[in-house]
Amino acid sequence: MAAWPRPIVTDSGGFQAYSIIREGRQHGRIGNHEIAWRAEDSDRTFRLTPEKSVQLQLRYGADIVICLDQCTHPDDPEEVQEQSVRRTVAWAARGKKEFERIVGGGRRGGERPQLFAVIQGGVSRELRRRCAEELLTIGFDGFGYGGWPVDSEGKLLQEMFAYTRELVPAEFPLHALGVGHPANIVEGVRLGYDLFDSSMPSRDARHGRLYAWRQPPTPPSLSIAGADLVYVYVFDAKHAKASDPIMPGCDCYTCASYSLGYLHLLAARKDSLYMRLSTIHNLRFMVTLMQHIRDSDHDGG
Ligand SMILES: [Zn+2]
């Protein structure tokens, strides 16, 4: 547990296990009953079942719990996608049973955490439809778009995202799992998605890629595209003497207190303070991005 007073969304652990196993069969396997994998530096085998995933997430104090699913890559063959849909639906049913056993099925709305199921099916419309229909029949509070979300060039799989939104009635929230690039988030909102999660902003920060606007967007005439975003590469030698903050006008602690030149120095010296300061800025950038999106919605944009 953490002393975080705001809502918490957890993940099932399925994507993380998939990422480890995808590197090589010796790392583990995905079966009908469970996912089993070995940690890199130990002989211990970890086992994750749909039931255990729900138990752990509830123990972390999650407000939105995500059912265990079998993640796939859009390039995986049809039979892998089909198996993923079959297991994802079966595991969602088991997850819901466990969720109701612990939380109680009777309570509604804000009184209890929410349970989301993940729609798999790769880039097959037929499989996405089948998965969505079967999950809707079982019944969940919301849904997620499952599977690798972007193509080899980092572009959102727009057509499949749009189709999956069509499959889920508008009253259910839809989570774009693993979508984090600012331009993809803007596109996701346009396609009707409500929730996003990604390690990209904090990872980019640690690796020296900082976010800034070319021109700060001014609602209500908001239309954000990738072109409106510029990356500030902190390791670039040209920033060594920069006396401006990362993004002039940014209201984050880092920009209010430190120049880009100083951050360049910290980064070059591998000072751990750099990690914190850069993460504060990129996360603040994401928060203001979402604020701009909400403001533009309020103005009917
Ligand atoms: Zn800032």
C-alpha cells in the first residue's frame, strides 16, 4: 500500500510476463491455467493466475482492477490471436468470479472498485468482435484495448482502435493500455478512449528526452498533433550553457528552479537528482496536456 489519496489503476501483470516470455521460451510459458516465468537472476518460478492477479491488485488498494489477459503482437499469427482471445475471455470470467468473491457483487458504483476486462484479437476484426461480445455478455465496469498498441514506426493502430471503440457501448469507459506518446493520447481521445497508461514519459525523462510545446496550445482552438511537440535532448552539447528552463512558461518545480544548462550538467554527471527533476517536468507536461484536452472538450472541440 502507498499513502496516495487519489484513484489507483493497477495492471494485471500479463503484459509484463508476456514481455519477459517473448524474449525466449526458457524464460517461461503461458498455459491455459496460468502464466509461469522465471526471474532473470534466480531459480524461482513465479506463477500468475487470473485469481491471484485480482487478489494482488485489490491488496494494492486499486480502484480500477484489470483482468489478466494474454497479450499479443499485431504480427503474431492468427492461431496465436485466436488462442489469446479464448484464454483472455476464460481468464476474465475467472477474474470476475474472484473479484466478486472478495468485493461482493451486490455493491454498485463508487462504493466498490471497478473491474475492467481486456479486448484482444490483434488486427483481426472478427476476433476483436468475438472477444468484445463475449466479455460484454460476462459483464464488466469497463474495458481495455489489449495487445501491442503501435506499429513498427510507433504510430497508433488507429483503425483497430476505432473499430474496438465501436464494439463497446458508449456508457462503458475504454482504457488504451500502454498508450503514452502525447500525440497518440490526443488521437486516442479523439477516437473515444478515456484512460491511458504508459511508462514512456518517465522513461523518456530518465533517458534525456524532455517534452516541450513548439507553441503552447491555446484553447478553445486546440488541435494537437505530433508537430506541436518538440523534444529537448538534454545530453545535447548545445544546452551546456542554456540559462532558460526546459520549457519557458512551464509551471513545474524543475522549470521554476533550474536552467536547462544545469540539468545538462547533472545528466552528464549521472547525478540521480537529474532523474527526479526531469521526471517531474515530463509528468507535469502530461498533466497539462490532459488539461488542454479537457478544456478543448468543454468548448465543444
Ligand atoms: Zn517544466
